[in-house]
Amino acid sequence: MLRILVDTCVWLDLVKDYRNLPLISAIEYIVRQAGDELIVPQVVLDEFERNKERVAADAKRSLHSHFSLVCEAAKRFGDARDYSGTKRG
């Protein structure tokens, strides 16, 4: 049996970045399917509860920034007709 203990700052860093979603999903799968344990001391739960709103706001800003960059790149390098409502083809 695998037992995993992760400190609060690691959890907060994991959830802050959308690119960590596959890792979080893998941890969830291991705990649910393999019957392994995730050890979470009360102090970690308390710290996470205190900080989760701030981290969620940071994650939202990060994701918004990422999508803005993607949209700008698409507009810069894509076909302008794709953004004017005109269908191609």
C-alpha cells in the first residue's frame, strides 16, 4: 500500500496551475482505484481552507492570461476571416 503525504504549499502550488491537472487526476485515481492512502493532517486541511480562495483567484488570473495569449496568437497568425463571423469553405 502506498501512502502519500504532501505539505500544504505543495497542494496550493498544484492547484494553482492548470497544467498540473493530469497529476492531480493521477493522484485521485491512485487513491480511488488502487486503494492507496492520501495522508492529510488537520493542519494541512486548515491551511488549505484559509488559502484556497486566494489560490483560486491566482489560478483564474493565470488561466485568463494563458487564454488571452492563445487568442492573440491565433489572431496574429490565423486567418482574419475566422474572427469576423465569416465561415470558410
